[in-house]
Amino acid sequence: MVGTELFNLLKTLNGIKVSPTTVLEQKHSVPYLVYNLDACRPEYFKGVQKTNAEYKYTLSIYSDKYTVVEGYNDLIYSLLVTYEGAAIKLIRVDNSIDAGYNEDYKMFQRDVSVTIIGTIGVQL
């Protein structure tokens, strides 16, 4: 649920291809945003699992232009920190590493770490 909602939210950004996988097409002129779920930790209260969990994502922005990567970083930050939806209750941007050149993809890359508090797919 959280992953689908995050994907739909990121798709609202114009001009960037969004992918939930780590597969990146090389030599593509359109900027990419690839997101990856790094960890999911259910919340517990007195030993009982609650219906919320903490999700850790890395969002990687790729483009052949440094300024495009930085511009999308600002747009993504503005979009995420104000959002609350059906499955997503809170998004916190934890860390954003300055863009650098990725030799493997021959593109600039910027990674953004986010924490999402959201509901678990099945209500307990």
C-alpha cells in the first residue's frame, strides 16, 4: 500500500520517469527517479504489532545535467514533506547527498533518504 501510494505520488512530477526498481536504462535523455525500499520495521506497543510501520526508502535522481538533478531534488522535497494520504501518514526527508557523476550510467545522480510512517498492508 505504501509503495503504491509513493509511486503514484512521485508520478505527479512532470518530465521525469519514475521506476520502483534499480534497473536504469543507459543513454536515456529523460531524467529518472528510481526508488528502492531499504527497510520496513513494524511498530510494536507492549509486544503487540500495530497497524503502522516505518519504511526506509532511497530515492535516486538521474539526469545528464547537474542542474536538472538539483531542480528535481527541490521539487521532490517540497512534494514529500507536505504529503499525507491514505496509507502514508508522514514522510521525513532524512538525508540528501549532493549530486555527483555516476560513471556507470554516465549521468549525474543524487540520492535522497526518506522515512515514511504508513499503514501495513493488512489491518490487524
